[in-house]
Amino acid sequence: MTDTNTTRQFWIQEPGLGVVRTGLLPPVGADQVLVRTLYSGISRGTESLIFRGEVPPSQYEAMRGPFQEGDFPGPMKYGYMSVGVVEADPDPANGRSPLTGATVFCLHPHQDRYVVPASWAHPLPEGLPPGRGVLAANMETALNAVWDGEVLPGDRVVVVGAGVVGLLVAWICTHIAGTRVLAVDPDSRRQAAADALGIPFSTALPDREDDPFGPASADVVFHTSGTPDGARSALAVAGMEARVVEVSWFGSRMVPLPLGEGFHSRRLTIRSSQVGHLPPSRSPRWSHGRRMGVALELLQSPALDVLVTGESTLDELPGVMAALARDGGGTLLHRIRYPGAP
């Protein structure tokens, strides 16, 4: 093998152990493109859970990434936030792809170069920095969640959990006319990011009945904390006939919920939101590609750079992933930078 046909990849060798391997880069086929990575991002909640080996066997197939290699719990190559530049096909006989030279987002694991179908390479809008473009998968998840929540003008919206997805959900909702939005997270370190995005923030739910966000007051509640306490808080703040949108994924953990108390008398609805499927009301008209296009356009705001809280190299990724899986407190999106990135 030579430098032109090899690639460096991050693999979960077994739960709790990550390694960087050298692999063979396949030839570029018809309707495929070769991408040289500039940045990849770590989905802290999902990837930490996967790194710890907490995917239940019943969900192995549902949780497969589009370009995953290997199987749960490992060895496997996993990830879905990659931004890179489409390079010319090294075989002149294949001609030049219309995407050659374009900066694109792809749902691909952490890897310095890769070959994918051209339809999976989404060009970044003009002016969108590639370092911010790694947030596209998070923005797509947040957009899908807001659709599932059916937020309307004037609604009171509470987001429990101010990680990347929670802050993006809250940020989108603040742009819906007349909404009042509150992000809640016990970690006060999330305050600065919320402030930068113009999102009202609290470390606890208000407990006064006369507070606009007091008990049983919200029209729509999004739970994104990934903790059982957060799920219970989401139910507590939901008003009469309100929707609680569960965006967190708990893997193999069991989550006890207070389905007594006021759950039935307030006629609450708990709805799961998962980015792998479009909401039924959208699916007749929308495709995953159309949704990704909107997610990329929404990333044009420079204020969103506050969501990137750290950066490392691919060689450092095994140690970074292990640290995040143990305790990711204070981390929002951690970005991996590759040679040649601006």
C-alpha cells in the first residue's frame, strides 16, 4: 500500500478502547467521490454511549451509521459528522465529478480520507465555514425534533438539557414568532453558550406557580439531557394537554418515570423524536436531503461557533473519546482537526 491508497481511521476496538488504524482506500466508482477530511465532530451523547458499549442488542441494526464498518459492540468504525473537500479522482479515465473542489458535509465516521456515493456529499452553502459545518448532524436532529414538537407562534417552550442538540432546539424555537423559550440545565457552565445564542437559561425549573415557566406551564417540552432526572423534570413542567418530546437516547439504561401524580389528569403526551425518520406530516414532501439542506442553511449564524468547545487531532481521538465517555461535563461539541484544515 502507498500513501495514495491508504486512509487513517478511528475504530472502537472494544467498549472503552479506541485506536487509530490504517486501512485501504477503495477505488472511486461510478457516481462516487473521494473526500479529504478537514474536520469531524464527536456526538458526545451518542458516541460516548456507544464507546462504553451501552447499545442494547435489539438496537444494533437501528443504530448502524450509514458508513459504519464492523458491528456493535466492536471492533467497529462509528461517527457521523464529517466535513471535507472533494478531491479529483486519481483515475483520469473516470472523468471529473461536478463536486470536485467543493467543501461537503457527510455522515461519515472519523477518517482522514474516504470514498462515498456523491449523493451523500452535501455541499456547504457559500460562506459557511467548514469548522462550523460539522454541526450539521446536530442541527438536523434539532430541526427534526422541533417538527415533532409542532411548536407554534406564542408557545411557551422549555428545553431540559442544554447540550448541543438542546441549545439548537431552543435556538430554533426562539426564532418562531411570539414564543417564550427557557433552557434548563443544572450545569451552570452552559450559561455562557445560552447567553451567546440569546436563549434564556436557568439551572433549575422555577417552582413558583405565578412564574411563566412554573410547574405545569409549558405548551411544548423537549427533553435532551440524557438523564432520568431530566426526563422527570420535563414531565413536571408540561402543562395541560402538553407534548413532551423525548430527544435523548438512553441505550440500555432503564428510566423510571412518574406516570402517576398529574400525568393522567394533565393528559400529557410523550413523543419520541429520532432523526432517522422524518415526521409523518413531512415525509410525503420532504427527503433527508432536503432536510439536510435546511440544516446547513441554518448554520450560517456565526453565533453558533460557541457550541464548539474543544479541538484535537485524529491521533488524540482515542484518549479524547475515553475522557468524554467518563465525564463530558462542560463539553459541548468537540471537534477533530485534520491536516490542511483552515
